[in-house]
Amino acid sequence: MAATSPLQTGVAASSTVRPDDSPMRNISPVLAHLIEQQHGLITIRQLARAGFRGDCVTRRVIHGDWARMTSSIVRVSLLPMDRPTELWVASLHYEGAYLAGSSALEIEGLPQPKDGAIHLVGARSGRVSPLPQCVMHTQSHPTDVRLKPDRAAPLSAVVQVLRWARTDRQAAFQAVWALQRGLIDFDQLQEAVIRLPPGPGSAAVRRRMSLLIPGTHSVHELDFARGCRARGLPEPVRQRERLDSEGRRRYTDAEFNVAGRTLVVEIDGLQHLDRAVRMDDDWRGNELVIQGTPVLRVSTLALRVEPDRVYAQLQRALEQLRRAA
């Protein structure tokens, strides 16, 4: 936070009345620290516990010292609103509710979804939502919650993503994002899905999980071959046997032969996030390159999320082989 932030000023302030009109006047160091932790926000209930009467809060809002975010939250910091502040507002507004799904993962660094939705789990209410993009879910089975702000832990959040995501692509992107960053591991996720009790959305969770499971390679390879045909590209030879430098049999996912030269395409599912599998991929790919064979690596996620970009890159690689012949 910048040195001029009113929150930092407040942390150093005493609890005595100051003669200026700072938004932090009469704020004790303890309360100032709480405000800083909560991204410049404080609830009416928290202020009341600290001795601030309702009329005092109202005067500060009228004078422009503070800004009312919702009926139960004021903002002491008058810095511009940003996405983290929106998430904090949503989390604090409803007592007992917590950020969930992609919104809980945003706190961990997940990019904001295009629709801007803020997902929470809590009791449904007839009250006006603090932000129009808030989506309140109910959930019967227990979820582990982390504090500051209240949110589902990553494993629970990813299971919720698999349940609530608008599309399979969105679910796959957000789940793989968490896996790649080590917030969860694949075995944990698979076990959590297996233990998921029956109920609304559980079938969707299991179906989407099946798209991520390191299953038969042929499924992804067939999809890749279909994509090549649909775009007028040559169809690859699949599962061609090769011997590595140690004499072991290896099988490539897809190969293209152009003007006497070969291009290998390796299609990586989620099993390739495993450390041992990744190292094996590296050794195998390096052997091919040493032997003079170029290798393109394509993730199954890229095939789902940005297929046109994948095939455009493949086309450029094939054209380069033709020119080099």
C-alpha cells in the first residue's frame, strides 16, 4: 500500500481525537489494523463494538470522510474501488457467508472471470445484494473455510468450480490453474469428487472431472485428429513406435510427415503435471530434438479453450517443414 494511504496513517495514529478531518480520526490502532486487513472496509457491527454510534458513522459519510458501500459496510479508505475490494465487500456484507468457487480462487490469484460474477455460499436472503454480480449459493455438505476474507479453501473451491462454471472450458481452465500452481494436487481433487454426496450438480462435477482425468490417450488424440480434418490439415499418424537412446520403446501421440521430414505433436493431459511424468516428457522430447525431429507440445486444455490457436500454430510448423525440404 502506498505511503500516503489513509490506512497506513491510521495504523500509526493514536486513539485520541485529532484536530484534522482525517478519515482515521478517533480510530484506535487496533481498529485501524482491522480496517487495513479488510482492504479499507469496516462493518457497522465492528464499528459499534469499537464504540462508534450510528449517528457518528452517518456524519462521517455525509462529510465525505467515509463512503457507505452497503447497508452494513463503510469504506474508510477513499482509494478507487478495485476487484479485491469488491470481493471483500461481498464477503463482509452477509454474516456467515463466504467467498466460494472462482471467487475464492481469485484471492489466490486466479484472473477475474469475464462475467465478473462473485460467488458466495450462505443463506439465501430477500435483501438486495451488495453488488449486482453477487451469486449466492446454498450448500448442504460442509466446506472448509479460510479467513481474511472468509472463503472456501482451494480444494473445496475447485470442486465448486466444477459444479458452477458456465461451460466445460471455464471449469477446465480454473481447475487446471489451481493444479498448476500447486494449490491442490490431482489425487486430492479426484478423491474429493469421489466422496461428493449425491445432489444437484454432482453429476456435472463428475462429468467435468472425467474430462480432466488422465484416461485413455486415444480420446484426446482422436479429438486432435478430428480437428485437423475439420481445418483441412493432414491427418497425423498416431502412436508410432520409436526407440530412445536407452533402447526403450516409446510411442508418439501424433506425427506428420511432410516432404520427407517429420513433425511430432505430443498431447499433454493433466497427468503431465505430475513431476515424474513431466521429467519423462522432457527426456523423451529432448531425444527427439537431438535426433533432428521438431516437437510441438499441446495441452488438452489448450485444445478445449483455444483450439484455433493450436491448429494455426500447427499449420505454421507444417509450412516451415515444407519450405525447409
